[in-house]
Amino acid sequence: MSKAKIRIKKIFKSIEDIEFIVENRDINITKAIKDKIIKPAIRMNIIRIAEEFKRLKDENEFEILENFDKKDLKGINAVRNYIAHDYDSTDDNIIEDVIRYNLPKMKKIVQDIMSKL
């Protein structure tokens, strides 16, 4: 299996892990990202997603990366940096927007890519 395919599968798994965390609790996304136990798990998966995109870029997998909006890729990287370097003051509203709007869009693109690889 190619490195690119492995990376895409890791991105997909991290998105699904976030969905599982949020959907399998009797709380909404807003409450989930504020929960002391759930919050770190969600944030770590966002970091994992951003790291895999960075690796795809470092490995010159531009054919894969061109499927994604450049703004979304920059955004997920920026969120990763906020989480990794300024954990306590990261705005939960940003994390909520990522979960609600960006990840579903990314998941669809990842699924399309996986079907072609």
C-alpha cells in the first residue's frame, strides 16, 4: 500500500473518530468540545489530520492535495498550530466550526479519493 493511501486512510479514521466521539454521547458538539475528557480526544484527532496533510505535502502528493480547497488545508493547519502551541486558550468556537463544517466536507473528498486509490 502506498504511503499516500495510508495517509488518506489515517485522515479518514481520525474524522470518523471525532464523529464517533461526538455522536456516541448524549451531548451536542458544543458541549462535547468543552468536556474535560472528550475535548483532548477531539483536539488530538484534529492534530492528526493536519499532520497527515502536512506529510502528504512533504511527500509531494500534490495530485491528492489538489482535491482539497487550499483555504481548508491552511485552516486545518492553523487550527493544529493553535491547539499544539496554545492549548488552553484555543477558541472552542473554532473547533466547533471545524467539526460542523470542515470535517464533513473533507470526509467526502477523502472518501472519493479512497475509492480511486
